[in-house]
Amino acid sequence: MRKIMVTLKRVVDYNVRVRIKPDGSGMATDGLKMSVNPFDEIALEEALRMRERGEAGEIAAVAIGGDECQQQLRTGLAMGADRAVLVKTDAEVQPLEAAGILLEMAKREKPDIVIMGKQAIDDDCNQTGQMLATLWGRPQATFASEVQLEGGTARVTREVDAGLEIIEVQLPAVITTDLRLNEPRYIKLPDIMKARSKPLETLAVGELGLSAVPSLKPSGYEPPAQREKGERVEDVAALVGKLRERGLVA
């Protein structure tokens, strides 16, 4: 039976407005609601549906970060993951470092499929899945909107600029999820209670023979420029006149 590894990242909840710290050194997250990255929730939901169809067996959820990430792993266990592993580090984890850590976890877990969100909503990098597949030397199918498993292959419908693309990849493989793949299930109270008894293992990043020292150092953060206030015009002629004043039309 196929084994699936799913990644879960702790991010600021998508309903919360994030602000820059006054000194420009990063994002002000103290006191904000934190959640599982929405794309990762979709990844876990797809793994659960595979298991319900009899296409997969064990589902292991993996997170990278501090002890606070246990909250998101418990959410994953409540959704239905069988067990969870926290790779503990207090350092800022960038895509390349995350991919290296997940590579060691893939070697340790030996999954048939790694499913992860196509990107995290905090940095929007859209890099970790591709980097993991490259380091692991396995096929990748990104931006999946439909996944069908048959034997040792996965048939994946991808959302691309030109429309939809269908590819087949040999397993083991890395699949990253797009929004239209599924809608994650609602977690019920009994599932939350059951999640408390499911195994959650903690590993120091050093136990994998790695360090999470960032390869890039941000020089600073600043909010986007404030949009100018809009101006209402009476008719099309007035609109064209305003555009000409600003040199936008000849």
C-alpha cells in the first residue's frame, strides 16, 4: 500500500492582515492567529481521499519550525493523518533549506508520494516542491488540479497559463496542489479529541545532519506604496482627457 508524506507549514491565517514591523526587519506576527497553509490543507485532503479510495495506506504529516508548529500538526492529525513529525528549528527556513530537510525526511520515511502545497501564503515562493524533486532525483507534477493513481504511476492534470496539461509521472514523485484540486473537510470535535492520542514525533534538525541556516538574508521589508485616491469623471471624453494629461494615451 502506498505511503504518503504531506508537508504542513505554519502561516498567519489568511483572514488576518499582516503588517511590517516598525524597524522594517520583518513581519509583525505577535498575537496573530496562525493556521495551516491553505495549499497544504488541500494536499492533506487529497492524501486522505486517496486513502479512502483504497489507493494509499499510511499518511505522515511533516512540519518544520519551532514547538508552536505542533498546533498545526495536531490540526493535520485531526483531519485524518496517521502520525506527525516536527523537525524542530528556531531559524528562519527558506525554500532551499526546507527542501533539504524534506529530502532527509523522504529518505527516512520512504514515501511513494510527497504531496505539498504549491506555495505558502506567507512568502509565495512556489519553490520548495520543485527543489525537493530535484534534490531527491524524482519526477514532479506541480499545480495539480486532479490526481489519478494507477499502479506505479500518477496521472496529474496541471493548471498552466495556456489551460490544462495532463502528464504521467512514475512513483515515487512530488506533487504540488492547486486551489481547484479539492475542498478540505471540516474538522469535528471527536476528531480533535482523537488527534491528542496520535503519535507526534519531534526531531532536532541537527539529528538529520543538517542546519537550517538561511542561504539568503533579506535586507529589509517595506509595505507596498499606497494607492492614489480614485477620481470620478462625468463621461468618456473626460476620461480620455485625464488619461492624456497623464501621458497614458496619445
